[in-house]
Amino acid sequence: MSYQVDHDGYYGQFGGAYIPEILHQCVQELQDNYLQIINNPAFQQEFRMLLRDYAGRPSPLYRAKRLSQKYGAKIYLKREDLNHTGAHKINNAIGQALIAKRMGKKRIIAETGAGQHGVATATVCALMDMPCVVYMGKTDVERQRVNVERMKMLGADVVPVTSGNMTLKDATNEAIRDWCCHPADTFYVIGSTVGPHPYPDMVARLQSVISEEIRWQLREHEGRDYPDVLMACVGGGSNAAGTIYHYIDDDRVRIVLAEAGGLGVDTDKSAATIHLGKLGIIHGSKTLVMQDEDGQIQEPYSISAGLDYPGIGPMHANLARTGRATVMPITDDEAINAAFELTRLEGIIPALESAHALGALPYMKFKPDDVVVLTVSGRGDKDLSTYLQYKSNK
Ligand SMILES: *Cc1c(COP(=O)(O)O)cnc(C)c1O
């Protein structure tokens, strides 16, 4: 049995492609082509070249000495924060734009919540000279001014969405509507391991460069190519999927994921989908969804905009429900404290999302020889005002 996707696009009982009839042809076309394109040597050559020379890969695997001392294990940080645009999302955006080109698509659309995926997509569209439309809830447009300005400077058309709560879920609906209207020339770049099959598998493969690097970097540092524990935060699941990809069926490696607990899983202000979600359908995929008795999607809450999502990728839902991964809800407070701790111990200001993975460290029981790799998915520059505001309130 494998924890990777099966022939029908499922991870156990999760996944599939639950889409309106009008999108059937678009999604089928992608299903029919993505593996062949990704495995094509010319694609790989161009993808690898851009990851190296444009995004700045390989990202370092850094042995964090003082953090290791504090938690009693050999802790390595996988530094996705050092990528161009400040997070792992650029890996996926480069990959999907190259796939779009090879499928003859001329126009790129994307959804964004906090704006990080929108910025990554707009960046790659500038690079490749492709028109780019980014759908963003009006509430998010107002909260995330700087990212909106970035996308505009990069040449993207940012469309504020005024339906529903005017946040990520509504932006996604609008992007799907656009795709339905322009199936022939448009490629929808999804920002995480979510959406209808083949998106979760496609995004996981594009992000798998992370665990591919961890393998040879660990061999250099430790003389063996696997860790005892892998740790990452989960919003939709893409940085975690990249971190675990080559180890997912290796039972020597424990997988620990941190989801956003918000104010706590027993409050109604949380985004801990694995703890609170029930089987449902969101964005074309059967997965765990935060929903009420009537199946209405509940508005999630987290201090971290990148984890503030009412669903979870089907790969991670399956890892959690089968017990392959341990999933911990980490609260806003725990994440903030962990961010300050990393900053003072190692001189690295992490993204608020990544701080959730760090916030799981106090709950871990390590042996002194344990080799731990924790992915720092992004840098914290975008979160400085949240960090400072929190500090002044305490
Ligand atoms: C978007 C984002 C996340 C959450 O997305 P995943 O798909 O779960 O990785 C995590 N960290 C950072 C820095 C992000 O920008």
C-alpha cells in the first residue's frame, strides 16, 4: 500500500475530481498530460534551471545548533524562506507556468488569500511574459495592501471578489468561474495541494524538489539520506507535501504536521481542519472540511493568513486519518512565541505559517541522536507588524 495518489486520483478515500460538467474537458486534458510533461527531460531541464538560477535553489539545510540544544535533538532547518519571493510557493508557480506553456495555454489565472500565491504567480507571469489575472476576496485586498501593490507592479490584473465573505473561498469560486468561461486558452494555477485531481499530485511533484534536496543534503551532513522526523506546517499542504514526498512510504521516518489552532480547537476561532473537519467536498476534492450540520463551510480563523483555509489537501487528510502522520493544532500564541524563539536563538525571522511548525517542537519527545528536519516554509518580513503588535499587547 502506498500513501501516494492512486490511478483514479485518490489518497485512500480522499481526493478525486468533483467538478461541474463544463470543466470536465479542462481537467481531463490536464490529467491526460501532466505526467508526460513533468517527466519530459526538456521540461525537467528548464524547470531545474529556473529553480537554480531564478529561485535560488538548492535551499540550504541548516543545522540549528542552539535550537537543537534547547530541544535535545539534531534539528535541521530546510530554508525555503531563502527562495525568491520568500517562500516555497515559487517552486510550484514556476512548474505550473511551464506546464501551461507546453499545453499551449496563453493566459494564467490564480486565486489568492493572503496574496503570497498571487505574488508568486504574478512573478512567474512577468518572467514568462504571460497575461495574469489574480482573484482575491475584497476583504483580503484591503488587509493585504502590499501584496496587491506587488502583483500590480508585476503586471497582474487583481480582481477583488465581493461575493460571500469576500475571502479565499470566494476568490477560488470566481477563478473556477473564469476557467469555465475560457477553457481553451486559460490555465488555472492553483497554489497548494488542493483542488480536483490532478492538482494535488501535480503540486506535490513540483514541490518534491524539497525532499529530493533533503536526501542528498542529509547524506552530506549525517552520512545517511533519511531523517528520523520530518516537521512542517499545513495550510493546504504544499510545503509539507514537498518536505515528505520522497519519504512518504518510508516507515523509518516519522511525519509531524502542524495545523493552525487559532485561539484553540475548542473555540469557534480555529483553522484546525484535521481536528475539526468532516468528510465533504471543497474546491473539487473530497476531503476534510470545516462545515456545520447543514454542510455549510465554516469560516476558519488563524492569525496566519496562509493557514486560514477551511479544507486540507487530500494527501494530508489520508495521512492523518490512517495514522501515518501526527497532526498537532498549534495556537496563535504558541506560533508567535516560537517565532520569537527562533529569531533570538538562530537569527531567523520565520513566516507566521512556518512558526506553527516550530510551535510543535515543545510537544515532541526526541532522543538525543534523533535527526529532525523542519521546513521553514517562508520568511517573516510580511508578518513583522503582526509580531510587533502582539509584542506590544503583552
Ligand atoms: C502559503 C503558505 C503556507 C501554507 O501553504 P501550504 O500549501 O500548506 O504550504 C505555508 N507557509 C508559507 C510561508 C506560505 O506562504
